[in-house]
Amino acid sequence: MGKASHTSTRGSAVNTSALLSLSSATPGTFTSVPTPSFTSTHVRRSTRKSTGESTDKISGKSRPPARRAVAPLAATAAALLLCGPLAAAPAHAADQPGGSTDAVKPPAHMSTVGGKRLGRPGTQMDPKPGAPALPKGLSGKSWLVADAESGDVLASHNAHWQLPPASTLKMLFADTLLPKMPKTKTHKVQLSDLEGMGEGSSLVGVKENYTYSVHDLWLGVFLRSGNDAVHVLSAMNGGVPATVREMQAHAKHLNARDTHVVTPDGYDEKGQVSSAYDLTLFARSGLQKADFREYCSTATAQFPGVFQKDKKGKKTRSSFGIQNTNRLLTGLGVEPYKGIAGVKNGNTTNAGATFTGVAQRGNRVLLVTVMNPQEKQPNEVYKETAKLFDWGFKASGSVNPVGTLVRPGAAGANHSSAGGEDGHEHAQASVSTDNGGSGGMWTAMGITGGSLALLGAVAFGVHRRWPLPELVRRRSRD
């Protein structure tokens, strides 16, 4: 059930499953079936993007966040019948601009984890002669560009500003829980599993009294930003409070000190904050895990639906297509970004649009996080992310790092004052390949005509190290 199909919707030359270990993913066929628009259990009265935005569809006035139990089976079943085309206004994270237009200034003093310059307000960049200028028109309250392998922060803007994270917090959720549950494990959903979701939560379409595999649920989390899938996985993990405690402990282990977890799904709640720096740490940690890389780079998949009787009266379970809400991956509404391979987007009233992405050019892999662009144009968070990726690939080698992405644990905490005028120190040493060369960690696998094509008959040797798996070399299968 819920087999992933790694395809791109606009003939992109990028590898939508560009990450090395996606060879372990189970291929499937994406059926062009209308996807239920699971915006809210209160279909007529309210919609709220992903984890926070609530608007009365009659008056058009915004309402404050509310947290309540989801409607019972009948309402969910009714939503299944209200299907629209897959590409038509899907109700999920990061589909509409949002957030306050109040351009509150960042604190004068912020965390210095990763380097003193990262604790300063404003833009931090240390160019060498000939370095490209930062792109114009950047309006994100906070953003960061980092080399995924070395951990060098190439440039940042209010990197440690504590802001609402929206569904990008699901990266921490996944990084915390993925190792605990085998993907083949199944669970029959109880109504209590779905209680406590925020009004207007983005949903993948999980139904009570139906059984799902952990694999199905993770597809729902990553592709549709489904808060219903998050809550079911949390229930399987001992409940929401226990999961929140584990997420907070894991954030502390990663030295993500700007993050305070209140909900596992990123729904707007008082005191729930993170930062561009911390979100980048979560992505970097998650990308060490093969399952995380698989899910965050999957463009489309089939999700289990309801049981239906055929003409002979035999019951079979239907499925419906779901598409990743990461528009730089799917190319829905914006140009797909060449080399994009994840990670997670989000959008709530308080957070606005948020996004962390990973992309590769040659042997260079970059992580970019953008939080709450103040330019309220459609897909602005993706446009600004693409600009920063372009700049980062051009700037690699022509700027001095302004900080570093620290290691987890006490060893990483010791690098809190690295960077800037104090002298930048890498949080980890370079690792050489078996043949003495320095290898990139991922290799692109081309997309041709929507079909995944490996570049030649090759096998990959993988060495694991912090922060990410490193592609050591290609070698023939013999």
C-alpha cells in the first residue's frame, strides 16, 4: 500500500529522488485519480493552511487559531467525495502566502550556536574578491545558506531569530520517530488517535477504523503534510505529549537551542518557535536516514482509500494519488529547481510560508532555509529559496564562512563560538574517498520522460559519517 512513484510533473531534468539511497524505495505507479481536498473537517465554514491559518469562507475574516477534535467518520467520508483534480488548489502546507505583515525587528542579541556572527541581526556574508552579490528582493524574515557536507554557513539573515516554524517542524518529528518504527508495521486507526488536531489542519485522508502501514503514514506526512498522519504516528509512539517531549529532547541533542516544541505537527501554538538555523540542523540530521531521504524526495504516491465492492461483491481497497507539497520538487506553479531533492515546506497564520530545501550541483550539496517572506506574492518562499540556491552554488569557494552547522551532542555545543572574526572551525573533519579523492555525497539520477533512470549500471559504495552519507565513488557491478 502507498507505494511511492518518483516522478516529476513537468518533465524536469532534475532527479526528484536525487538522493543516493532511494534505490531502496519501492517503485509504484501513480494513478491519475482525483485527490480528496482534505483542508478541514469543517469543509463549509473554515479553511486553515497546514497548521494554523483559519478563515471564515462566508465573511472572509480571519479567526484566531482553535484546537479541537476532528469530525467523526461520516464527515471524513463526505470529504472523500469532494474530490478535485490533483493540481487544483490542494489544501496543504505552503499553498498560499500567509503570516503577519508586521515586520517586527529581530532581537539585538540572539543565540551564537555555530558562530558569533550568526547571533547578530541582519545579513551576514563575508565575500572574497570576485564573490557574487547576494540576490536582490529577498524579503524573508530569516534565511540561511549552508554547505550540507562541510557545514559551512555561506550566508545568513537573522539566522537565530525564533519564529513560528509551521510544518517545517515535521522534519524534527520525522527525524525523531523514523528510527523507532519499521515501515511495514501496521496500525488500525482509532478515533482517539485523531483527537486534538487543529481546526483546518491539512489532512492526507486517514480514516478511523482503517488500517495503515507506517510507510503509508510517512508518505502522508511528507507529501501532503498530513496532520492526521502525524497524530496517528504520535499515538503509536505513546501519544502526543510523549512525542513532544522526545522531539524537544532530540532538538536539544542536535543543539537546536532556538526550538521549543508544543505540537508535533507545527500547528500554531503559543510558545512554539524554531529558527532558520535549527530547521537546517533538523534537515541535515534527517537526511542521514535513508527513509527520510526517500520520503522527502518523493514527488507522487498512492495512498490507501476506502473499501469498495466490485461487480461480484468482492471488497477491495481503493487508493488515490497524492502529490508532494514541495513545489520546487513538483514544479506546480513554479519552475522545478534543477537538482532539488527535498526537504519540507509549511504555511500557517503566525509563521507565514516556511521552507527548507536541499539541492545538488555537481559534487556540491546545499541546504537553504527561508522563513516568512514579507513579499506576499504566490510561491514567494520558493522563489527566494531558488535565488539563494543559485547564489550559493555560484558563491561556493568565493566566500568565507560566517558560521557552521554544529554537530549534535556536547562535541557540537563546544563550537558555539566558532566563526566570524574568531576564526571559523569546521564542525567535522573532511573524509577522503577510498581512492584518495574528495567525493560528493550524492549523485544525480536523471529523470527522462517522467521515469526514473539510473545513470548507467552502477553500484554505490557508501560510507556513513556525520553529517550526511557520502558518495565515495561509483564502481561497476562486477
